[in-house]
Amino acid sequence: MVCVQLGAQTTHRDSVLAEARYLKSIYRTDDAIEKLSALVQPGSMDEGVLAELADCHFQSGAYEDALGTYYMLSSFAQDNILYKIRLMQASYRLKAYTQSIQAGQAVLQRDSIPAVVSFIGDAFKQMEKPDSAFWYYRKSLALKPMNESVLSKAMGILLDSENYDGAIALSEPFLAEDPDNMTIAPLKGVAYYRKGDYETASKVFQRQEDIGNDTYPIHYYLGQSYWHDLVLYRADKELIAAWQIDSSDVGLAYAIAAAKMDAYRPFDGDVKPWLDKALKMLEPDPAMMSRIHQQYGLGYYKMQNSWDSAIEHYKEAYKYNPKFISALSTIAYCYQMKKDYKQALDWYEKYLKVARPGSNGYEFAVDNVKYLKGELFMEEK
């Protein structure tokens, strides 16, 4: 009789377990959890039921419930690597990175799985420990050298630490096998760009564009590289192509304006509209505001018939950046060109109070002060 009862219980348990697995497979995890929970008996340890229950919790995003169940399973079946991997993953999702690392390291004591090695690197990265993250990424790459995702993360750490030669060297074995890879090759290009090798960077990004990589970073860095190399007509084309993909970057609007200015494009028609875009987008960041107003001022200054507009923008540039003392001398000169000698004299004297004696700007201001005082003396006669 006892055997019959046990057999019936086993049949019921297997039937419910099979139904729960089906419900889980069609993403009805809440229904599966309800059925599996009914099979859990206090004080008993049914590994098969608990494993399915833990997996349902994990699949539904209930990571705390999954973590508790996998911890119990891992303690019961200490050689089961899957439970430890799930512990690692659930802890990571809960941002318990130290616990995630410990679970991952327990896995590695039994098996060197490249994905687990890189996962530990990710946890260290989230903890803002780039050196430890990089160590695990390198270990993962030693096990699986052609892992594009892990390599890009490792290169990112080197780029952030300004180790540009290191990033380039790390990419070379991979690119020897896949020279046009659309993830790793651009990162190598960024390394060349940041170390100031704009010619090599432009070759990398131009190749990416030629093979069809029509993305924002490609156009942006290609444009910036051409700009730095003074290939201005190509810089303009690429920067505008980047803008057409993503028009949310105020720095890009400023770069387009500055590149056009360097190419001697008409200020009112070509440069000013881009400065206007940047100014409208900009939240009040003093450094950028000063730079934008400097470009406005420079544009009107070069026109030589818009001295009032140049004065207005140079005053704004100086207001946002009081260290930009050459603005004082430029404002004075603009007033001088307007023949407003009293204002010009006043601004030259402001400049001389803060300028370095003996510098070219200082001597220029001194000479103009003498000239203006002479002109004012003659006017008063």
C-alpha cells in the first residue's frame, strides 16, 4: 500500500514538473512557479523541482528569489557548476558584484570557462576596478583570442587609461585574422586619433567607411582626423554626415562651425548658423559658452564692419572665461576701429592690469594707449 502511494506521488510530481517545464518554455513563468511551489515540501530537498523553480525565478527577473534557491542548490550539490554560474549571474543582476565574483571564481576552480572569466571582468569593471577587470579580460582572451566583445572591453580600459599604444598592440593579433572588423578596427582608429596620429587614424576610418560602416563614430572621427590634418573640405563633409545621424552633440555643432571657419567659409552664411545651433543646444557650461562666443566674435571681427557684434560676443566670451584676457585687448581694438577712443582706452587699460609685461599683446596695448591718448588730446583742443 505504501509503495502504491509513493508511486502515485512520484507520478504526480513528474506530471506537474513536466507541465511546469512546458509553461516555462512558453514564458508563462508565473503559472509554472505556482505549480512548482506546490511541490516544495518543508524540510525536503527535491533538487529537480528546486532547479526548475530557480530557473523560472531567473527567467522572470525575480533575481532575489532565484539567488536564494540557487544558493541552497549550490550548497546541496557542490560540484554542480551550473548552480554556481547562476549564482554568479543572479548576484550580478542584483549589483552584488563581490558575491558575483566569488561565485565566478568558485566556477573557475573547477573549469576554465572563457565566458565566466570575462563575466568576472565585467563585475570588476562595474566596481570601477579597471586593473582587475583588464586582468580577467586578458585571461579570457588567452582562452578565446577571437572574442570580439571581450577584446573591445579590454581596449576600452586601455583607451580610458590613455594607454593608446597598448590598445593598438592588443588589437593587432585579432585584426591580422579579421582586418576589417567593424568593432575592433574603429577602436584601433580611436587609439591612433587620441595619440595624435591623425593621418593613420583617417586611413583606418576611411577604410571602414569604404566597406560600408556608415555609423556616427566613423564619420565623426574621420571628420575630426581630417580637420586636424587640415583636409578641411573632407572634414566638413564627414562632420556633417555625423550630424545627419545624430544631431544631439553640441560639441559636433561647434566643430562643424570651427572647421568651416578654418576653411574661410562665409561667416554669416556658413559658420554662424552652426554656432547658432550650438548655442541653442547648450546648457550653460562656461568653458563651451566662452568658446562659442569667441568664434562668434572672431567671425564678426574678420568681417571688419560688424564691430558692435564682435564686441558683444567677446564680452560674453570673457564673462564666461575671465582667464581669456586677450578678449579685453580685442574689445579695445574693436572700439578703436569704431573711433570710440574713450571706450578703447578704457578696455586697453583693463587689459594692461592683467596682461604679462613684455608680451607681444602687452606691447601692442601700450602702443595703442599712447596713440589713443594723443588722439583724445587733439580732440579736446
